Amino acid sequence: MPTLIAAPTRVTAAGNKPKLIDEYIGRVNTRQAGLSVAHMRSPGGWLEPGQTPEFQEMTVVLRGLLRVEHRGGALDVRAGQAVVTEAGEWVRYSTPEAEGAEYIAICLPAFSPDTVHRDA
């Protein structure tokens, strides 16, 4: 039987500026460890610490620009584009343009503060 998810749960974000994260599916909102789906809204100039997560992350940018730094350089992902980062790969996300960005992040397995491994 299908399950309605009536509303997301707002979760705390890391970074230098406030960022909105609404988790629809995942460890917090639906108690699912295998997958997480979250709607993100980051302000212009937002930057989070680098991380080496134990999960694969697929991100679809809806509005603005999301910069994804990695060991080999950086990718600028614009509205209508997507990016996939692999588990064990160092990455750092930011929204350098003034209007910020809005995007959907899907993590396999689900995002967890214990498995994201942010830089100190």
C-alpha cells in the first residue's frame, strides 16, 4: 500500500550561513536508512566543510548554481543539470552566486551525520 509523506522534517545544516534542508525520506522523517531525499535551499555565499561521505549522492539543481569541489577541481552545476558523487570521494558543496541555489539531494544509503565525515 502506498505511504503518504504529509510533510518533510526540517534538519540542521552545516556551513557558514543558514541553509534550509527539508528531508522528505530518510533517517529523520521516515526512519529509512537505505535512501534519503531532501529539498535544499542555500543562500548566496554559502559554503560547507569538505566531506568524505560513506554514501553516494545524486543532486538535481532546480534553481541557481551549485559548485561541487573535488580532488581534481570543481564542477559548476546549474539549474536543469545534475551531479553524482561517489561514496568515499572528497567533495565540498557551495553556492557562490548571489541568488544561491535550490536543489534536491538523494543519498544512497541515507544521509547520516555519522557517515558524512566532514573535515575538521
